[in-house]
Amino acid sequence: MMKERSLFRRTGLVLTLASLMLALAIMSVQGSAPSAPPADDASKPRADIIRIDGLKQFGKLERPAVVYLHEKHTQALSKKNKDCATCHLPDKKYMSTKFKRLTDTSKKTVMDIYHDNCTVCHRQTVDAGEKAGPVVCTGCHQERAVASSWTEIGMDKSLHYRHLKAQETKCEVCHHRFDPAAKKLIYVKGKEDNCRFCHLQETVDNVISMRLASHGQCIDCHRKRLAQNQDAGPATCGGCHDAALQKKIQKLKDVPRLVRGQPDVTVVQAIRSDGQKVAPFTRMSVVPFNHIGHETYNDTCRACHHSSMDACGKCHTLQGSKDGKFVKLQTAMHRVSAQASCLGCHDSFQTDKRCAGCHASMPRKDPPGLSGCVSCHMPKPAAATPETEPKVMAAMLLDARQPVTATYADEDIPETVEIKALSKQFESAKLPHRKIVQTLVKNIKDSKLAGAFHREPGTVCQGCHHNSPVAKKPPACASCHGQPFDGRNLFRPGLQAAYHLQCMECHKDMGIEKPVATNCTGCHKEKL
Amino acid sequence: MSISRRRFLGWLGAAGVGTTLGRSAHAAGNTLFTGYPDSLGVLFDVTRCIGCRKCEEACNKVNELPAPPKPFSELAVMERRRRTDAKTYTVVNRYENAPGAKGPLYRKIQCNHCLEPACASACFVRAFAKNSNGAVTYDESVCVGCRYCMIACPFEIPAYEYDKAFTPRIMKCTFCHPRLIKGQLPGCVEICPAEALTFGKRRNLLKIARERIGLFPGRYIDHIYGETEMGGTAWLTISGVPFRDLGMREDLGTTAAPELTKGALSVVPVVASMWPVLLTGVYAISQRRDKIAREEQAAAVATAVAKAQSEAKAKLTEAMAKAEKDKKAAIDKEVKKALEEATRAKAQESAAATAAAPEKKPS
């Protein structure tokens, strides 16, 4: 036993010494290798960082993945009048995004391709007396932290229109769809989809990933046009993906409407799981939808059409279907936490300073209270018949619903309100009531969204006069708020706090800096 | 003084006995202690606090504390990170540029009135009491000034009157205990203009806090500070930014201080009070043992002496007896000799007589 243990110990000692010597040797070799890039270069955030870890598909990586800076290589090559073909082979249609190969056949082959080609080129460059990348294992295989400025890019309306114009409205240059019968890509006019509907995050069967699809098609086209000295988009990593450069992409102010046969106005059509359309007004009041209006409010179709250009109700059926991931129509339209839902998007506008004064102090309920239903769900117009087309019906309903923020006539709004229920240390506060109402209304006058939801004259009043029915003369605050810390009304602040919270929180959320909350005399005069 | 092994073991034994005598802490056992039923508390809502320092002013007034050098209307004092001291039961600090906050944030600091207070568990004279209304109060009449409470408090609240040479006290927020008894609100709560301080039964405050967090998920961090920190505190805090950004400790865990220290600390009062008795006892026992040993030795010596003496006496008696005997024998001998002499002489006399008497025949 003792003998065994001493043997282990000796072996361990020998191994430790050996590994130490190896490490020293490697470090000395590394020291003689070409030096690291200059500090300023390394510290700058980059959009061209590629982690070469393709061997992952063959099992666990033996060494750290190589952090590869793509643009550094393209720049070096362009100086020698070499282009992409130096590293990338032509594939069926576009250049392969892989390095010196079309497919990953085996671990050994792929590894050899990198080791042979990278080191050979680096060595040749060094031999020519120029600066080049490493030639030893750890030179490339090391954990490196490089700051990234990489940002996702998508086609917004402006960029889409610029492409459309450049391609002379030939949608088929980019758009295609798979024809299962012919087993090939075809173009169908009016059936253009968003790239991401088919090209997902990862390659699935024959459908390549969004990354491969865009890098193949976009860069290929850009390169070809650049070669012909035509106006073209970027062909470098940073050109599209660098956060700062992305902002420099030219944006058109007035983008003509992208036409794909979409309706101007329509009604949200409920469809049963068996595909049967539910006739309007059989259960719920119908929701007219101003499609053309919403096109102008959003930058992409994807904002709402998150996985198909079909009408919402097709996948999000009344009862939910597999295509709609069993999200029912009701949920798809009302979930506040979902950005693509009606309420989710509308709700996000409430953080705007003009809205936050009232809305920030309103509880977030999912689904929200029932009082707002009628803002969207409208009663049947008198002229509508069962045969009325959805588009016609929607137009009728939208005509009846002008998005204008309403309020009471000036003379019905008290000019000042004196708050004298509590006055101990201070004189009563005089509230410029009418001015406040007018300012609130003026702030949102131009917003169609606000107009749609504040059509009733009492709605704006509810920002302060909450939790009571809409009325021209709402109940006094003291009707509900009294002594603080009432055990029977746990969640109701006392009168003093109710006033202060209402005023102070609204001022804070609207960014009104004066009077500051701690300046008592800004609102009250001190009692002498 | 050197300590003998025996004495050391004696002390050790005494200490061991002492620990078994210790009363177990209140939270001992595996049941969850959630405070006195219906005990009171305060919910501090950071999102509501405007940093007016009215609470500081009211606190100073109702507790009759000395006036500070700068008036309470001076808000610039909040530029410095302050803490409670012997003249200040509560302070409001300002936190600029907290990540995720739109403007400066304010936090009120005072005693949190733990459900199971660390200060009370550290105090070996029981100067601190957790009252059934939730207040942790202090009794200066028994305080010995050890300041263990100051070290024990995870919130660094108790302060000491270092400037008083003869009657220094521990100073800390009393939850306005005297006012609560009279049915009044704590001074700070009463004055707060925006109900940033909500007063009520602790269980209701938890409901209120949850309701606010639930209805305004974007406004609050989903946590009630003090619900479980250090086993729970009567004062609770909800905030829109992480509590660490308001200088609040997030490393306190959910275990009450007495729970952590009950093994050792529950012994402290016993050891402290029993120590002299125990040591005296140990001393007495060893003294007694020595005494007995001495007595035994003395007894043994006495016995030995007695024995020796008796033996000597016996010998003497024997010798005396022998001597007497010898003397007697000698006397007897001499007597005998004398008698024999006498007899012989008599016989000689009688023989002489007989020789003379044959002429005279009896008739």
C-alpha cells in the first residue's frame, strides 16, 4: 500500500514538472511569435468578431475556440489585391460562408483545412517580412475578450423602399418561396413574406438559417454591384452590423406604401378552429382595424406579423390552434406583456411623458379593466347588413369613431379648485384646475392613439378623478379619502397623501420640475 | 498562580453544566416565528419618498432630542451619507444616479424593529425587549454599557452617548413606543406628507406591499425588504431599484440573529450571572477537598501517634508489669530466701532442741 502511494506521488511530481516545463516552453515560443495587435485597435468595439468553433458539431472542443477578426483579414487581403475568393469557395448560387470548403465532412478534414491554410498564409506573410497572425497553437487558440459593437440589422420601411427602387420594383430579386410540388424556389406575386418567417435562427432541413440566407444573398448582391461601380450596400461586417455605422444608413422621411394586396381597413376576423369564420356581431362587437394607419406607425410589417403575413385570426383562432401555438385570438389581441398584441403595443406608448402623468399611476392589470373595451369593440352600425363586406363594415365603423380627444366645455371645468380640507401648518392650496385639464388635453391632441381612447369627455378627467364613474361633476376626493391607515381600506391613502401623491407623481412622470416636491410653499402659503 | 489540571477540569465541568442550564432562545426549534400576532410595522415606499426630511424633524421633536446644528429644512445635508447617532434616531439619505432610477432616490434609516432582534439577543442584562406591539425598546436602568447591541445589530442602528461620562445610554428609535401605547402614530409616520411611510399591522403591510408590486410591476423590484431579512423586521421597504443601490445590505439572509447565536448567546446571561457562583463553588469544593485531606491527614497522624503512644504505653505497662513482676519475683525470691533462711535457722534450732530433749520423754 505504502509503496503504491509513493509511486503515485512520484508520478504526480514528474507530471507536474513536465507540464511546468511545457508551459514555459510554450510561453517562450509565444513570446517570439508576432506581437499582438496594438492596444487602440484591440480596445475598440468591433462588429466582425467570429468565434471559429465549427468543430463543436464533432464533439467537445480540445482547445479554446479561435476569436477571429474578419475585417482585419479582408483589409489585409485587399491591400494585396486579393478578394473574398482567397478564403471562400463558390457554392451553387453564392459564395460559401465557410472557410475554404463547402461542407463540414469530418473533424480531421475541417481542422486540417484551418491549420494548413491559416498557418501557411501567416508564415508566408512573415517570410515576406510583413506582419501576420500567429503560427503556433496558442497564438490563435486562446480566450480573448474583444468588445463587440455587433447589432442586429433588419429591413425597415425606408431600407426596403430603397432596395425596391434600386431593383426597379423587381420583388423577385430577393423574395422567393418554396414550391413543394416542383421542389424548387419560385416567386409568387403578392405572396412575398418576411425572410424570417422561413429562415429561422438555425438551419432546419433544407431551409438555411437567417444568418446564412442574408450573408449569402445580401453580400453577394452588394459585391456584384460594387464591382460594377453601382450604388450598393455594405459588404463588410461593420457596414451592416456596427451600431454606430448602422445609424448612418440613409433613412427616407416619406416612404411610399409597400403594396402587397393588404387591406386599407378591415375588421378583426374571428375564425373557429375548424376554419369557419365567425359572422360579425354573433358574439362580440366587432373591432375595425385601420391597417393603412398602422403601417405608418410601424417600421416593419414584422412589428405585428411576427411569423406570417396572414391575418391574425388565421393562426390565432378563437380556441387556439397549433399554427398559433395555441395562443387564442383573445390573448393575441389583449396580452399587455406581448409586444405584437394590440394592447401590448398601445400600452408601451403610455410611458411617453405626455401620457405618463396619468397612466404611470394607473395599475397595470393583465388583462386590463373592462371599461376600455368599447374603445375598440364597436356596436353594429345601423346601415350594416349580414352581407356587408368586412372592408365596408370597417370603414363604416371607423367613420363613426373619429380619434379626437374630447373634454367638457371650458365653462363646465372649474377654473380653480381650492383644497382646504386640510390646512394646519399651511394655507389652502389653489389648484389651477382648468389650466391643468387644458394642458393635458393639448398635450395629446395630435395623438391618434390618445384620441381613440379619450373620445368621451370625461375620460381625461379620470386621470385624477379615478375609481368613480365618469361624470361632469365627480365626487370630491374627501368622499373616499379620509384618515390614513384605515384597516378596512388597506390600499387607500389618506386625504393628504392622496393629494400629494396625485400631484407629485404626475409632475414627476411628466417631467415638470417646478415646484419641486420638497418646496411646500410652491403650492401652499405658510400660515403666519 | 498556576492552574492544576484538576482545577482546570473542574472549571470545564462547571462550564459544561452551565450550558445545560441556559434557557433556550425564543426561536429555538424548527417552527417559523413570524412575530407577535397583530404586531405593528411601517412600510417604507422608496418610490414615494420625496426627501423632505419632515420625518427627521418630527422624530427629533417627539423624542425631545437635541436640535441639530443645521435646521431640518436644510436639504443639502443629504449630500453626505449619514447614519443614526446618539442624537438622531432617523436619517434620510439621498442616492443619486441609482441605475434604473429617473432621479435621486431617498431612503429613510431607523431601527427596523426586528421580529427577533439581534440587539436583544446580544444583551446579557436584557436591556432590550421586543414588545407585543412590535417595538424593540431599551431599558437604560439595567444597561451596563457593554455596547454588544451595537456590534450585534446588522443595520448598525444603536448609538452610544459617548459624551456622557456618568450616564451614557444606548440611543435608538423606539418606534415611538410611548406614543403607540397612547394610540398615537409614530412621529415620522404622522408627518410624512406622501404616505411614503404606511403604518399598520405588519401582516396588512405585507398585503399592501404585494398589492403595489403586483399592480405596478414596472415600478417596483419584486421583493419586500424586511419580510424575511434577519428573520423579518417590523419595518418593511419596497423600492424601484435594487436595495443594494440604496446602501441596504442584501447579504443578511433570512435567519434571525438569535437563531444563529442561540447556542452560545443563550448561555451568556447564565454564564455571566453564574460565573462567580460557579467559580466560588469550584474554589469551595477544592478548598473543602484540601481541608478534608488535611483533616484526614491530621486524623491519621493522630491515630498513628495515638497508636504509637498506646503501644508505648502498653510496652511501658508491660515493662512496668514485668518490672513489677521481676520486683515481686525478686521480693518473693528474697522473701523465699529469707524464709528458707529462716526455716533453715529454725530447723537448725529445732535440731539443736531435739538433741537436748531426749532426756525428757514424754509421759
